[in-house]
Amino acid sequence: MHDIRLIRDNPAAFDAAMARRGLSGLSDKVLALDNARRVAIQAAEQAQADANKAAKSVGAAKAAGDEDEFQRLRSLVSEKKAEIADLNEQAKAGDAALNDLLIGLPNLPDDDVPDGADEEDNVEIHRWGSPRNFAFQPLEHYDIPAAKDGLDFETAAKLSGSRFVVMQGSMARLHRALAQFMLDEHVNENNLLETNTPVLVREEMMYGTGQLPKFGEDSYQTTNGWWLIPTAEVPLTNIVNNQVVDADTLPRRYVAHTLCFRSEAGSAGRDTAGMLRQHQFEKVEMVSITTPEKSVEEHTRMTKCAEGILERLGLAYRTVILCTGDLGFGMRRTHDIEVWLPGQNTYREISSVSLAGDFQARRMNARFKPEGGGKPQFVHSLNGSGVAVGRCLIAVLENGQEEDGSVTLPEVLHSYMGGKTRITPDGILA
């Protein structure tokens, strides 16, 4: 959500920033609605003043026995009341129209976000590790013998349809181990607060973080109005919804492991094989709530938290900053972390770490009291995958595969796997 005062004060700067998003001429539309609303409010205030003045004179006219003046003033008060009611309705409608326009506009990109049309224009800012050299042709995760029996897409399709998987045996154990490892790392090493949240939320929570109204088709809604979360960003960020918190309680750093649900609207035909893009998946999500002065520093910190997970697992990755054409609706800057998948011979996204600034806070009315006193200010919110569990499973399988069809597990997972170090070609932990 945008601050209307900033648009009034510098419409050219607003338009220039929106032009980087491929949108033009928006300040004229915004300010026209804002002006009409303000005109109605001012007219209602003037009509109320006129009505009050006339009402005070009614008694005097009555006392003076001036019947004509008395009746004129009574009629004037009645007319003004009707006029005030009409003007208030115009102002209310103007408020709604302005809000509807503003709530559908994307966040403004930071000045140092690169311009570009799509993901091809993203800029690499960091790289870690080197892709493994295989003496054989590496397979995609669903074709690796060690994983085949444990990843059952056929049964999942019978149960639920496409883009689901049933995991069994060593695959279910490995998936669970990865989530536990990530949580432990974020809690013990990164000092995040482990949090267990609902996966069903009220509609206003989806508005608060920007999934609604624009992206409703990307999520699932129950028949009684709840929404299934697309990520724990929604409940974690909304913890401060409609609150004024003390500055000395910031930053608040949360982490949660949850089921996530996405309809994948518009992705027909993309990544249909395997478990790369599914309707139901699990993520370990990080959310930070902080002050405006610390948010860029916090973004860097969160990026390093996510990168550290991959480094502990020995997975080569690269980090890119998204260009304006690939930037998410509610974000002013985003780092995508892409892990190397030898089965696809490419890097694929495994985490997005984003800074929303005060964009979500304005929608949620989430503020903080400055330590030195003064008017409450909007917090800054950030979120990031720490990381996507299913995609991490894919990366561990593909990077650890051996020529005989077995998979060697990262050392950091051995204790989570009961001391087992590999998965045999027939899917048994050994």
C-alpha cells in the first residue's frame, strides 16, 4: 500500500518508479480520485458549519417572533443535513475507489534494483561452490534408483490429482530430516524464534501481505472463507497486524516450518515432472519485522541465513538480485538463491529473500513507537525461504547420486538420519 501524501508531494518520482515496473500515468488517476474525495470532505465540512450557524439562529428568530425567518432557517438546516449526508456518501465512495486503486498497485523498487523485463535480466551478485563433475550422466531426482520407490507420483495422482507426491521410507525420512536440520540451524545459529502457526487464515490476513485481491487465483479458499496459506509469510508477518509495538522489541525474527498450498495458476505445462512445482509442499520460512533504518541490513542478514543452509549441505548455489520485471508485487527488492541441479544441468530457485519495506505494514496497520518518543511509524517487513524443503530434497538427491544408483547423504544430515550415510539403489538407508 502506498502513502498518498508521498504521491501528492512528488507525483513525478512516483510515476518514474512505477515506469520501471512497466506502468505509466498512475499519479494522474490517483490524484484525481484523491482530489474528488478531498473536495467532497471539504464541502461536507462547510455544509456542516453552515448548518450549525443556521441552527443557532433558529432560536433567536423564534424568540423575536420572526416566523418567516424561523421557517427559512429551519428549511435551511434540513437542506444542509441532506447535503451533508450526500457529500459524506460521495467522500466514502471516493475513499473506497482510492483504496481499491492503491491496493492494486505494486511496491516501488529500490533505486539499486536493476531494470529489466524478466528473469533473464536478473543480476548475479554471489556464487558459492562448484557443480560436481560426474563420471556419468546425472539423472533427475525422480529417475534416481535410490529415490524411485520412495517418491510415488502415481498413487498421489490417484489420491489428489497432478502435482502431488506420496513419500515413503527413506524419502519421507530424508524430507523430515531436512526440515528439522533447517529449523535447528535457524534457531540455534541464526537466533530466529521458532513459531508454529495455523495454515488456515482469515481473508484480511491475505490482504495484509498482498496476496489479495490481485492474486486470489493463486491460492485456495475454503467454503467458509478461510484461505490456505501459500507460505508461512502470511501468518508470521500478520502477527503484528493492527499493532503498535515498542521499538526495543525489534527486530522480531520468526521461523516456521509449515505446509504450503498454491494453485499454480498460469503454470500449466511447467515443471510437471517430479516434485519441483506442486500444489502442496513444505517450507521453512523466515520473517523479520524491523525499523526502516535497519531493514536493508536485515535483508542482507536473512539472505546469509538462507545461503548458510545450502553451504552446510555442501550444495553449490548462486544468488541473484531480481530485476524490476521479475520483482514480486509487494516487494521493493529480492534476492533469489538458486541451487545447482545436475539432473537439469542448471541452477533453480530454492529461496527468495525479500524486503517489502512499509508496503505490507500499511496494509496491516502495523507500527512501532520510536525509542525517543514521537508519532508511531510503520514497521518494515521482510520474508524469505530458509529454505523450500522439497526443492532441497531434490538438490540433495541429484547432487549426491552415484553411478550405481545410490545416494550419498551430506554429513550434516547423518545424525538426523539415525547415523545412516547413504541410500542404497533399492531405497534402503545404510
